Amino acid sequence: MTENGKQEETLKSYWAKDIAELLDISTSNLRRWSIDLENEGYSFYRDEHHRRAYLERDIMPLKKLKEFLANNMSKNDAVKAVVSMFPTDDNGVITIPVIKDEVRLSRLELQEIVQEAVREAVEEEREAMFKAFDHKINDTLEKRDRLLTQHLQATLEERRLEIAAAQEKKKWWEFWK
């Protein structure tokens, strides 16, 4: 009971897709049936965004409506019969449980999440490849520079030796003059 004396109940809720699968009907049929039932006074729980959520108590009336329609009862008569068989009591406060382990996403939301994850993974892989490529280029350039420096030093050493040998030879020539 709540402070104002109303009875509070906690019920499991289902999305239209779940109920449509359970009843083996399309979600558009379920939506039309729900509208017809609401027009006759049956009430479904609606969330803060005014979306219909189906409770355990709504499953049997919907099954009965399907059964009546399958037995060639007119839709109007079937809806009226279901509303009279299953009156809704709106005096209680309904608390829809939040199940922390279960998150419901539409196919579009899931696709967006997956696409964003793929984009992020591709971007991370691209950055890793650029870093590896940059590292490889830097290593290659460093190696090339070392070899070039060694070659230049060897060439300079050869030139010094040639100059020193030429000067030594020149000294001998001058000595014999």
C-alpha cells in the first residue's frame, strides 16, 4: 500500500515485439487491437514517453481476442467481449520493474551502437597502423642516416689518408731534390 492508500503492484512488462511474437501476429496488428481495446475502455500501461508497455495481465485478453477473431467473431464484438471479460482497474499504482541485467534496444539502436563500435575500432586500428608505419619509417631513416654517416666518415678517412700519403710522397720528393 502507498501513503495515499492505493495498492501498489510490481509487474513485469513486455514490449510490443515480444507480445506480437508470443501471439504470433504482426506488431501492426497488435497496435490496432490495442487501439480498439483502448477505445472500448481497456487501458494499457504507458511509460513517460506515452509508449505502450504490455503487462502480464494484458496477455490473456489479447489471446482471447485472437481466439474470438479466429472463430469468425466480428472485430467489434470480439473487442467488446474482451473488455467485458477483462475489466481493467486503474486504481492501483503500477511499478514497472527495472531489470538491470537486461537492456532492450531496437534494431536501429543496436545497428547504431555496432556501427559506432566498428568506427571506433577501425579508427583505433588505423591510428595503430599509422604509429607502426611512422615507427618503421623512423627506424628505416635512422638506419639509413647511420649508414650514410658511416660511409661519409669512411670516405673522409680515405681522403685524409690519401692526402697524408700525398704529402708524405711530396716530402720525399723534396728531400731528394
